[in-house]
Amino acid sequence: MLMACTPLFGEITVLKNFTLIDGNGGPPTPASAMVITDGRITWVGPIARLQAPRSAAVTDLSGKYVMPGIIDLHAHLGAVVDLKQDSAN
């Protein structure tokens, strides 16, 4: 029964026409595109080299920016006893 509910083809999404900030210190790259297959980025590059599958859902992000997620790797969530929550902190 589970096999009958599983799609035969993966979900493919294309994001295009955005400016890419890759997080490596270089300048932002305009006219970029990205292919996402089953929730994973499988290709990123200039829109001129994009080869989008026909079945892909395409989203135009003109005027938008895409960059890697920012993760806070230093937090003290458990140290809250007697902390004063105001703008001084």
C-alpha cells in the first residue's frame, strides 16, 4: 500500500531571476537560478545556463535576494533565572 502512495517522480522546484549572496565573501550575483529536487538544492548558477525540467514548478523571484540560512551557534537558552529582559541586555 505504501508503494502505491509514493510518487514515481520527485518534486522539482525552480527559483529564478534572483540575486545570489553565496556567503563566501564575493559580490552578490544577479540573474541567478536554483533547482531544488525533493527539498535539496541540486543546482545553482546563472539563469542563462538553467536547464529546468518541464515538470518543475517555477517561481520568479525578480527583485529578491537568496542567501544561505543564518544559524546562531551560540545561545544560552537555559540561563534565564533572574535575567532582566529589556533593551539594556
